Amino acid sequence: IGQRHDYRPALQRITAPTLVLHGANDLQSASVSQGYVDALVNAKLVVVPDATHFMFTEQPARFAEEVKTFLQAVLAEE
């Protein structure tokens, strides 16, 4: 806890389509999530309004819809 880790070198090796969800009220800044997206080869960032880091419990329907939309888009590309 309290340690900072730089995962960018590992993230650059991931080529699978990746969805990064960020709660607009997350304690982690949006720039950190954007940094993950920038490090990934094929990533999309979605900022969820009125959500924190735990959007999956706060807004389960919105969370599920974002994941579903992302997966449908990935499958349509195949």
C-alpha cells in the first residue's frame, strides 16, 4: 500500500482489445487511467459519470452495458 508501480512496459506487450473503465469520482485521477490506455496497443477509455472505483457495485447496469457494448464491437471486428 502506498507504493507506486509502473506497469507500462508490461502493458505495451498486450495486444488484445482492452476496455479501461474509469469512474469520474475515482480517487485515482483520470490521467492515470489515460496513461494505461496510452500504454496499451488497442485500448479504449470510458469515463463513467457519478461513479467511483467501484462502479460495478454502484452502477451495475451501466457497468454491464459498457462491457457488453465493448465486447459486441470487438466481436463485430472479427
